[in-house]
Amino acid sequence: MERRLVNLLIVNDNDLNCNCKDLSLDDINISKLGFNMADLEKFEVIIYKGKRGTKLIRSKYTKTGKVI
């Protein structure tokens, strides 16, 4: 078993920086977030959780992708 304290950021639809009506869950990535990259680098794990579903956008510990 591994134990870690992780800096986690969970974002939602309000945090996207785009005209996102036609955006699918597959299209959401770190560049679509309305945050400065320097601020995002502080987080080891970034998760999108919104009306399109849930997706692991960045992780230093696991693979990224849709959460089913």
C-alpha cells in the first residue's frame, strides 16, 4: 500500500475557459481550464467533474482519462 498526501484540484464547468457548448468530455484538457499554468503546476492531480462527466486531467500517480 502506498500513502500520499496529494495537492488536488477539482474543477467544474464554471472553470472552463472556452465557448464550451459543443465540447465533449474527450476534448477537455488542461489548456481548456481558465487558470494560469503556473497556478496549475502546484497541483499533482486535477479532476474535471461537470455536466459532461468526470475526467482525470492530470495525475503524477495514475493514467489520465475518463472516470467511469
